[in-house]
Amino acid sequence: MPEKNIQAARGVKDILPEEQKYWFWVERTWQEVVHASGFERIILPTFEPTELFKRSVGEFTDIVSKQMYTFKDLGNNSITLRPEGTAGTVRAYLEHGMRTLPQPVKLYYWGPMYRYERPQAGRFREFYQVGLEMFGDDTPMADVSMIQSILRFYKKLGLSDIVVKVNTLGTVRSRTKAMATLSKMLGKNKKNLCEDCKIRAKKNPLRVLDCKTIKCQEIIAEAGNILMDSLDKESKRRFTKVLEHMDELKLEYELDPGLVRGLDYYTHTVFEIVIRGNEETVLGGGGRYDDLVKTLGGPSTPAIGFAVGVERVINTMKAQSVTIPEIPKADVFIVQLGNRAKDKAQNVMTKLEEEDLKVASLIGKKGSIQGQLKLASQLHVPLAIIIGDQEIHDKNIILRDMQDRSQETVIDRKIVAMVKQKLEEKKIEV
């Protein structure tokens, strides 16, 4: 009896070639926007010591208490697959002495994260995030400039109906006051809380504001402006400045007094990007975490970050029917006819590849010129080189523009330069 085929584990997915155009477009757009904003890339380890996430994310958050992939390695060390990128970036900032660099230090990352949760639309156990982290700037304008960069990213992707939801948690002092007030209110409604929130109400009452169950949402609605009412003068003044800057830059936003985000390290400004009319679609979120660097053993350092769920962004692009450019599978397609043409085609291919040009062809297979040109069109290749017996005799090559179907004859030795020139004219990256 044949063995059963092995399939991917639940909560993960293969990203097939036909999906790559979305991933390529999102990553390229992201890099263009964040590089223009002065961020540099950091590549973080896929796993970290478990203690890093317990100390930073918060031991009683859902991520740490329910969702982390934690295991003992062969040295009996507790290791966790990273559930988010901020903690690892802070660890790297400290470990590599980046606090001695000119501030602010602006970093971005791109890569897979891991959380054990129920798979659903746009949510996986292995999922991709891109994120920004900025250290050493405590000004309200730093908060706004990060939000502005993120909105520029979504706009450049072609997404519409984007709304920024914004709130403030204030200082640790004002947040502690809010937690005490909230704890009393939740105590009066304890019997109506879901089982998870009964625990949250004891450990960290603010986490109840994150709950999505209907009965807890009804109780949360009664909380009103507990966070705002608990703010000290410093926190109020700072948040007012953030909103003034957003107004001056004409950035559209909505105040959400119940927004707290799901991690313990946030202070002051927190924000989420959602699709208007569909608050279940949270594309990303972030906020300020001025105490986290100190919590992890460094000096007091202001910091702010944001993370974007790549799968959710791509799903939203599809839902909004965003048109993205087709990605050419190659820069040039070599069309050849006859055995003699194969040798010349191989020689031309080698010269082009030595110039870092991407080349496609059917060398080694039989096919008519029309059949080969049809394949070049399907691959969205901008240029085609045509070589037949006549071209071998005349020591030249036909260069064809696949878009307007125009052709010109090029001397053999000039073909590489002409291909690069044509690609440059088309503004195709080579």
C-alpha cells in the first residue's frame, strides 16, 4: 500500500511562483519608501532566547502565554522562534553598541515570524512581517514622521480607504493609574468576562481592552475614556503635539481611546492602520516604547516602531483589485532557428549573463520562431534577440521590441551595449 503524501503543516503555506509578483511588488515598494526615509536594513535571527520575549513583550500577553513556539535545544537552553521583530532589534541595538552611533538609529527588517494561533484569512502560524524601528528621538514629530512613511508605503502600493487609528498610553505613571481604575471597573463585571479576560483582569487589566469577544466588548465600551482621563500633564501635552503635527501635515486619523495594542512595552503614542469600514482588517500597528531598551539592560533610550503583516497587505491588494505591473521573467529572450544558430545563441547568452542580464530561451528544444516569440510574450520579456542562418552569415543579430514589435539589425559585437541601452530607455532595472 503506497505511503500517504506528506503535506505542509497546518498554519503554513507555500508561496508559489504565480504569487511572487505580489511579494516582489510589496518588498520593492517597501524598500523604496523606507530607504527614502533613511532606514537601513537589519537581518535578525529566526530564534532568540525565550527570556528576551518574556521580558519585552510581556509574560501575560497572549503572544507569550499562548502563541510562542518555544523549545529546549540540545544544550537545554530555552529557545523561541521569533513572534515579532521589535525585541530582537532592541537586543541587536544593545549588543552591537549602536547607541554610540549618531542618533536616531533607523532600522527596518523583513522576514518570517511564528505564532501558534488558529489559522484564518490572512493569519498564519508562519507569517511575514516588515517593520521599522527608530531609536534616539523622543520628539512628537518622530512619531508622526513614522506614520507618514507608512502611509506613503500603502499609498504607493495602490491601497485605498486607509485610516490611521491613534491613541496614547501616556507615561508608566499615568498608565498605572489607568490600570487601577480599570481594575476596579472590571472587578464589578468579573462574572461577565470571558475566561481569558478574568485572568487578564488580574495580571494586566489593559489587555482586556484588546479582547474581541462580544460580551467583553460590551464591558469595555463602559470603560469610556479611562486612559485619557488618567493622563498626566506631560502625556497630554505630548499627545496634543502629535495630533497638531498630523493636522499640519493633513494626515487623516481617528482617535480611538480604547486602542492599547497587544504588547506590554508600549508607552505614549500607539496606532494602527485599518481599512475604512472594515475594522477587522488591521494592516499593521505600532507605537512608542521608550522604556524597552532600559528593560533589556541598556540606558534609557526613546524608541518607536511599527510592523506590517505582508499577507494581510497582499490579501487587501487583491480585495481592492489593485493593479500591479507584471514582473518580466527575464530582460531578453533569445530566439534561434537551426543547429548553427544554437551555438551563436549560446555565445550571446553567455555575454549577456556576464553583464548581469537575465536571459531566457528555448536553446536545446525545437520550436518555430513564432512559438518562441509567443513564449517571450507570455513571460513579459521586454526584448527578444532573433538568430537564424541569415544572421550567422551576415554576422549580425535582430533585436526586437516585444511591446511595439519594432525590429532592428545590430552588429554582433554591439549587441550587449544595445540591449542595455534599450532596457535603460524602457526604465527596466538591469
